[in-house]
Amino acid sequence: MAGLLLLCLVYWWLDNLAHEIFGTAMFMILIRHIYQNRSWFRNLARGSYGVRRTVIVAFHVALAVNMIVLLVTSLAISQSLFAKLPLPDSATLSELHWFSAYWVIRAVGCHLGLHWPRIRAIINAAFNLPPATVLQTRLLLLLAAILFVIGFASLSTLDIATKLSFRLSPNFWDFSTSVTPFFVRWVGVMALPAIATHCVVNIAGRRRASSRNSRA
């Protein structure tokens, strides 16, 4: 889903049809993802809510609302796959679509960082990978550091602040000169909140463990 979301950004390179195909595929996988994790939704009314759980649930609710806005505006402004749907279209809906898409990218980054241990376990199981060695862990840390630097540097290059503030950015990527750097920079932008969220979760987890040990 994260990869398809990034592919949706090449609207000015592959044109509208490819954009809608990538977006439709992403939402189809998202539906399957929600179905596979339906127990999480069923358990929302169960148990107590501490600070950690409240923040996590609030974040996922905000992400869900953002995804719904992205989906509804996608259908409304469709020019190819869903153009025949009797839905209103306007410049405002197009702007809202792009605005929500850029916020979804940041939120998906946080989502990846929040669930990284589970994602890594799924990847290891899917490809039958051995437990991480010290060298592999250090290489991952190096990769994370590189992506963090790329992401931070790309904030100004891609004019992320403008894109997240419901304003049209005059900054458009020139796909006639380069394509790969575009994806590298956007991967860095998505990795930035993922790495930050993962670090915050780890620090909070260690503090909770330390607090429990001190009480014991």
C-alpha cells in the first residue's frame, strides 16, 4: 500500500489513468488489510484506555478519516475508471484530494513506524529470513539514518510544508530530467515520520519497562 501510494504521486509523469489504477489497487489492498485486522476494531470498546492506547486509537481514527476523504474525493474527481459516477466535481475537491493525499503519506509513515516490529516479523516469516544478526541490525540503523537525512533534506526540496497546509505548491518535479531521485526523496519523506515514531515508541517502551522494574 505504501508503495502504491508513492506511485500515485507520478500523476504528471504517467498521466491520469495510471494514477487511478494505482489508487484503486491501493484501496483494494486497504480493504483487505482492514478485514484482516477486524478484531482490532471489535476490541475498541473493550478494556481500559491509558494515555498510550488513547493516542494510538486517536491516531488511527484520524488516519481512517483522512483515507475516507481521499477515497470520496478520488471517486468525485475521477476522469477515467469512475468518471461515469454521478458525483459532483470541482476545483475545491481536487485540492482537497491532493491535500489529504500528502497528509496520508505522513500518517502512513507514522503507521509503519508504530507497527514496525510486527511488519518486520511478517517480512521475516514470509521470506523465511533468519533472526537479525548484529551486522544486519547495524546496517538497518545505517539505512534508517540515511533515509532520515534524505527525508529531512527533501522537506524543502519537495515543498512539503506548503503541500500540507492546503495551499497549492508551485514546486513541480521535472520528470523529463529525472525520475529515480523523485522516488528516493518521497521514500525519505515517508521514512522520516516512520523512524521518528519508531524511536518514540521504543523510548516509551523502555521507560515503562524501567518503571515496572523499579516498582518490583
